[in-house]
Amino acid sequence: MVKVNPLIGYRFQTFNECNAVQWLLSGGEFSSLRRSCFRNRADRPRERFLPVTLSDVQRAYLDEIHYAVVSTLNADGSIQQTVVWYLLDDKEICFSCGASSVKARNLRRNPTVSIAIANGRRYLTLQGTAVVEPPDPTVRERLAIRYLGADGAAAWLQLRPDAPRLTVRVTVTKVYGQGV
């Protein structure tokens, strides 16, 4: 059965596709979805978006040094992407961003985030919920050491010591990839 979404006039083939778009357009508010649209309990957003446990292979890949592409939603619904340094901190992905950046503004408004980490034919895509926190100097220092080494990190951290920064922590709710 084809459903028409009155918000944007697009025809959807399934309830889940329609609900995913409605959820994104509502800024990630679960209360905006009608529970009657879900066919069974497992399809409900509250159950679908619980944190996932990364496999040992996935954790090993994330511990390698790669750049990540962070995707957030702009206010107009378009996608904003940025290449960032990241680190795996226990069960969360952490990165730093400028306090007045578009990325920070988008994540404050809608914490839904997608992170792609690629290396040749291998890639890992993580989806999740971000929490924007005050700057954590330890995370920034760990990121610099990870990507620049101890000597390079010390010099890099002194370039703009007073730059307004934020720390972002992402709880991963979905993971998929190839070769990982």
C-alpha cells in the first residue's frame, strides 16, 4: 500500500520509510510519531535506537588512525558534512568542534548524526545521538597526540589555546560497513 506523506507530498512504499522521514522532519522527537503506524513493537523508535555494542573487529578498525566524515542536518533539512579527527572513548565516538561552528549549531538543534570512516575498500558507518558538551582539554589533547604524535601535538595545542571549542560525544545506535 502506498502512503502519501502530507508534509512533503512524497509517496512512500512502507510505513517505516514514512516514519523515518517524519521523525527527521520533527527534529527527532519520538512523540511526533503515531504509535499506530508501527506494525510491531520492534519497529518503534524507542526500541530501534538503543546503543549497540561494537564488535572487536569494528573497535580495532576505529582504533586505527583514519579521518571521519561527520554528517548533521541543517535547519532546512540539507546535509552538512565535515571531516574531523575522532577517537573511540569506551563506547562513544568523541570529536572536538568550534563552539560557533555549523556542526555544533546543528547538533544542538537535532542530535542525530552519521559518521563515515573509510580506508580504501573498507568503511564503517556509525549512526547515533550526539551530546554537545563544554570543551574537554583531555579529549582535545588525546586527539592531537593520536593524529600528530606527542611532539606535533604540543606545538599544535599552543597555536590557538583560547579558541572556543566544544566536545561532542556520540552514542552509536547503528553500525554497518564493508570489510570491517
